Amino acid sequence: MFTGISIALILLIVGGLNWLLAGLFEFDLVAAIFGGQEAILFKIVSILVGLSAIYCIKLFGRIKD
């Protein structure tokens, strides 16, 4: 099944793709899917993406030179 790191990486990929779309086309895919930036589901997803980024900071310790 999925581990915590797998879920965090999936959420970071979603967040990164959303930022790509926002930067290139001024389109917020997550807001469009979940009902706008004021919708509670949008806020939950945004918070989860941010928490995933914080969680993945520990992955830097696994990088080998």
C-alpha cells in the first residue's frame, strides 16, 4: 500500500503541477476541481500539500552525494 512518504510525494506532485498551470496559464486546477479558492475542500487540499512539503524535508537526509 501507500506509505506516508508516497502520499506526501503524490501531494507534492499535484501541488507542483498546479503551480505549473498557474504560472503558465493562470489556471488553478485544484480550485477548479474543488469549487474555488473559498471552498473548504480547496483549503484542505492546500493544507495537505503544504504539510507534505514539510514532511518531505526529511528526505534530504537520504540524499547521497
